[in-house]
Amino acid sequence: EHPHEPFPVQFSDLDLYDHVNNARYVQWVLDSFPRDTHRSRRLTEFEVNFAAEAKFGDTIAIHTLETENATGHFRHCIKRTADNRDVCLVRTVWEEK
């Protein structure tokens, strides 16, 4: 498992209802990969499961695990650190270019 440095939810992450905009979860996961991954691989699948709402001031941590039997297949768990609750689960598949 590869935990990433926790970060706070910012005002720019919010939608009109003061919840994190759904598109931000996608951005956070994409930004959690190193530049080399984006240059050497192509994202072919992106599946999102929303589990809870994140709000301004929450601290978020992304945990990434590469699937053992399939290179380039990852599971990402986006957690709210205050209660360790999953707010979003993501599955990505990256193929060699």
C-alpha cells in the first residue's frame, strides 16, 4: 500500500452545496501518480464509487494499492482522516503506451 501525504479540503474543491465536487476526487487520484506514470502509461479504466461526503476543512488521505495479479491495476481509497471513513473508492487501470 502506498499512502500519500494527507491534505486539507480547500474552498476551490467545493460545489454549490459545500461538498467536495465529484470531479475533484478524479483529479486527486490522477495527481497522486508520479509524472513518469502519466508519460509511460495510458489510463484505460477509471471507476468511481462515492461513499460519503467530504467538506471544507476535512483532511483527506489517499491510499493506493496495486493489484497483486495484474500490473497496472490499482485500487485507491480516499479517506477522511478525522474518522478514517472512506469517502470515495476508485479503481484505475494503466496500460503501457
